[in-house]
Amino acid sequence: MKRTLVKHALASTAAQDSILIEGWVRTRRDSKNFSFLEVNDGSSLASVQVIADAGIPGYEDISRMSTGASVAVCGRLVESPGKQKWEIQATSLKLVGTSPESYPLQKKGHSPEFLRTIAHLRPRTNLFGAVFRTRSRIAAAVHQFFTERDFFWVHTPIITASDCEGAGEMFHVTTLDPLADNKSYDRDFFGKAASLTVSGQLEGETFACALSNIYTFGPTFRAENSNTSRHAAEFWMIEPEMAFCDIYGDMEIAEAFIKHIANTMLADESGDFDFFCKFVDKGLRARLEEVSSKPFVRCSYTEAIDIMLASGEKFDYPPVWGMDLQTEHERFLTERHFKSPVIVYNYPREIKPFYMRLNEDEKTVTAMDVLVPGIGEIIGGSQREERLDVLEGNIARLGMDAEAYYWYNDLRRYGTVPHAGFGVGFERLIMFVTGVQNIRDVLPYPRTPRNCEF
Ligand code: 4AD
Ligand code: MG
């Protein structure tokens, strides 16, 4: 007999004489002549209630069908007098795998901190099941957004020899033993220094300057030693890049993208979104509705500093022109001042990477960050420097290895075009649509400083 996922069983439009479901026991209650089992197979938040009368085949194992055990249930799908529309009247049971008392998810209500220590089992909880189903759906919505707009997905390399952001936060890739003497790149696998990518942007740009509109979507790695709730050493990034596009076109696509993701979540009927609104963040629905309906404010960096200086607000880091914005500044702007998503643009040149386009004032570059309530920076992007002489000047000024970037400069040498793009932190996006506060709880296996378990 063919298996039916619990989700489909519960969405049935009619009673069924014969159905097979397979899953894990959440709870069991025994009466004298029958037992109730709540069975969940992860296909949705909902578990199905199973009524098993004493004496049906397999009932002899009922006492071992404890929380966490895996079972197969054959039976009739019948109308339920309880909360759910349907329940299963079992005709036979099968114990597939037992789950002794050491099973750590016996009781509900474990803290996220404890659940992180059992990351291999936490997808079986309501919260983490909902988070990881949502992660999958939002990934599909990302591909949908770009595919509908004629963007091609480019698989940029994970191992790279160039530092995109220039912040020196790269993990080295080597086959040499770090404890051995006589190490030299000559003897290393690639014969040169190699790292895990911090961004696929530079390689992505080369494809945009051929296919016009592209995006990357894959893992990126940063060895920044910041133990915050928004930073991970391994995270996923989405990086669209558009040829013949300036910073204003860049902002439009970024805004449409965030609205598409908010709308996707608002349209979710699986039960997961309702769960987040009820149990994770009571303000979530209103926030996503606001993001979906309000135009994003555009505000230059210089204006943003002036607004904060005039606000009389006490910041841990008092705003000064020239500094990078801190999370407290970003959240002040989006949550308290504008009460809306904000795109801050034209940042001081000194705090931004080499590839951003220099403005006419020669003090600022065409950087733009999208800030959203509850998160702060969710997107960072820019129009790229398309003028070969200016770009070469930046590479020299910053003391970068000019030879390593010959291929990047070639884009400016042969048929250069104005182009722009941005990077979205995929985990920040998931935090934004679920209300989950810690990045460690939206990554299947979070990697952070001094933590690489599993
Ligand atoms: O602002 P970032 O550093 O921009 C870039 O990497 C550009 N190359 C993007 C581009 O123009 N193509 O990073 C982009 C986004 C941030 O806005 C943030 O959402 C996320 O990536 N991000 C992180 N997410 C989790 N953990 C970290 N350590 C992150 N660092 C950046
Ligand atoms: Mg940034």
C-alpha cells in the first residue's frame, strides 16, 4: 500500500477506507481497551491522531510505541469529533524503530539553547520543523523571483583565490598540515593561496557582463570573530547582478525582491506562518504587511547621519560622518525614525570595498544597504566601478595584488558597462519572515566561532 503524507491525509475531502501513514510518535495515551497516538511525519506542523483498539495486529507492541519511536499505521480516515477534521481508526500498527527513554525530546518546551546542542534531533520539534520547511519554501521563492525576471542562476566557485570584500576574513583552503614545518604555497594543492569564498560577486559580475542578468545562490564563509545573533561563519547568500543598471535600478530590484519574499510568506497556508505569528513573534504579520505595502524610504548616508545627530537619541556609538553604521543606528532608522524599510545609499568611500563606483563628490561611493525592522541590514549592494582607471586606482590605493584581479579588470577593458548588484543574507531573510531572533536557529548546523559540532 502506498504511503500518504500526514499533511495530505488531513487535507482529504472525504473519508477513506484504507490509508497508510508513517511517522514518529509525538505522544501516546492508553485507555483500557484502546490507545491514542499522535503521529507526525514532518510533512507539516500538524500531527494526526490515531485510535488503535486493543487486539488489532501490532497492538502487542503498543507499550514500545513511545515518544520518538517510528511507526507505520494502516487504517480508515474518519471524521474526528476533536479539533481536527480527520483522524485515523487503525486497522493495524507496526513498530518500525523503538525510542528508549533517553530520547531527549520527551517533553515539550525545551529552550532554543538546549535544542542547539541536539541539532540532529531538533528538526523533529514544531519550531524547527516549521523553520526548515520555511527555509526550503523561501529558497524556491528566490528562484521564482529571478527566473520570472529572466535572471540566470550562476554557480560561482566556493574555493577562490580572490578576496571580494577585502576585509581579510577568509578561511584558507590548504592540504598542508598546519603543524608541519616548511610550508609553502608552492607545495600546496593549488600552488597558490586559496580560500573559501566570502561572496560570489566578482565571478558573478563576469557572467552579468555576458548574460545581462544573473544571480548566485550558495554558501559563503566569513572568518569574522563576531559572536552575534546575526553573524555566522557559514551562511548562504543570494547575489543578483545586472548589466546596464545603475544604483537606482539596483534599489528597485532589491525592494521588489524583499516584497516578493514578504508576500510569499503572507500567502503561506501550510500552518507554519500562523505558528510563527502565534508562538514566535506576535508582531510578525503586521511587520510583513507593512513591508509588503509601504514604499521603501530612500535616504542618503549623509542624511541618515544628520537625522541621528538631530534626534537627541543616546547611542552606544555616537554617529559621526565617516563611520560605518552600527546595528543600533540601522534599527533606529528603520524601527523608530522612518517606521518603514529604508535604503541607505552613498556611503563614505573609506569604509567600503574597492569595487564600488566613486561618486562625483569623490568622497562617497554608490553603496546601498536595505534595512528592515527587526533585523537592520538585510541587503548590501552597490553600483560597480566600471571605469578601468578609477578601479585600478582603488586597487593600488588599497595595496591589493593588482595581478590577481586582471580578469576582473578585463571586464572594464573589453566592452565595459554600468552594472550593479546586491547580496542578501539568506539566513537574515529567514529570520525576517519567521521572527526567529538568532541566526543559529535558522541554519541546519550553525558554524560560529569555536563551534563546529556535527
Ligand atoms: O554586505 P555584504 O558584505 O555584501 C557583499 O558581500 C557584496 N559582495 C554583495 C553584493 O553586492 N553582491 O553581505 C551581503 C549580505 C549582508 O547584507 C547580510 O545580510 C549578509 O550578507 N551577511 C551575513 N549573514 C550572516 N552572517 C554573516 N557573517 C554575514 N555577513 C554578511
Ligand atoms: Mg554589508
